Amino acid sequence: MEFDLLGWPEDEPTLRLDYRAFSYAGKFVMTTTGKAALRTADGSAAAPGWEPGRKLPEGMDPDAFDADVAAAIAFDADRTDPEVLRLRYVTVHAALRGEGLGPRLVGDLLGPAAERGFERVRIAVNNPFAYEALYRAGFAFTGRETGLAELVLERPVEAPAADREEAARYREGLARYRKRGGLSDAERSFLRERLGDGGSGECGAGARPPELRI
């Protein structure tokens, strides 16, 4: 896979992602954010053996999608802090999730962000899997949440967050997810494994940030 910086917000770049394979696919058609992607070098399908679980509506052309995209990211500058690049959406093809493509794509964007003059990168995540992936990409929980109850993570452009290896901060974010309702079985299992506390709402002592666990 190759990194492709499609452009910054003023370039009005777009991607046509298959909504059956990508979360937030509709957001990548919008021209208000910058876009970058991991895509095949030769333009071939990123997931050639993938079979969608549902059909497209009649009249919709499947060849209209950018089938060579494995992962994509949308971003813009923070309106209140021009030194911060906000990652709006990170999405990975359904057949390729779990292969580290999301963190890899975020890492590939850091160089262009630094050249653009950004000093920090910020993202808000709404589930523990995304939280873990961003920790692997050098982010750390800031202790803040958005109005949509997303946890805010941040890192400097030039190096991983200084507090990324603080186990208490890492556990704090995971514990916040578990106190919420509506978790899937997979999310509950993931949190039990990471927090290691038998399912209580408090943080267990066994959880460590990703770099200390692998």
C-alpha cells in the first residue's frame, strides 16, 4: 500500500468509498476537509476477495467507488488553535481491519502535517478499539471529552505524546468507555482483557499502554 495525500481542505479533495466497506464513507465525498489514503500502487482492488453483505441500490454503479483504497483519513485545522491538525474521520476497509492500517495512515500524515506548520495532532474517538489504535500511533488521552462523549487524544507532530506510557491515564480512558451503556460483546470483552479487573467500573492494575503489552 502507498500513502496518497489527495489534498488539504482548500484543494477540496474527495473520495468515493463503498459505504458497505467503509464507516463514514459519506464524509469523504464532502469537500470541506483534506484527505489522504493508503491505496494499492497499481490501482488494483485493495481487498480483491471481499464480498459485500448487501447489494447496491438499483442503478448505482459499483465501478464508481475508489476500490484501490485500503484506508482513508479526513482532516482540517482546529478553528480555535491553528497549530493543531484535527483528524476528523479515519476509516479502514472492513476486510482489512486489524492489520494496523489506521495507525499506519495516521503516521504517514505526520510528515506532511509538520511541513504544513502544525505542531500537534488531535482526534476524538467514540469506541475503545479506535482508542487503542490511536495509542499505538503515539497518541495519549488528554482527559477531555467532546460534547458527543468522544474521548479526545492528542500527540505532538514530531514525537509520541510524552504521557503515552502512563498506565493510569491509559486505563482512565478505557474505564470511561465501560461506564457507558450500549457496548457490544466484542467491546466488553476487549475492555475486560485490557483492564483486567473482572468487569468493575474501576480501573484494574494490570492494564498497560499498548507499547508495554506487545
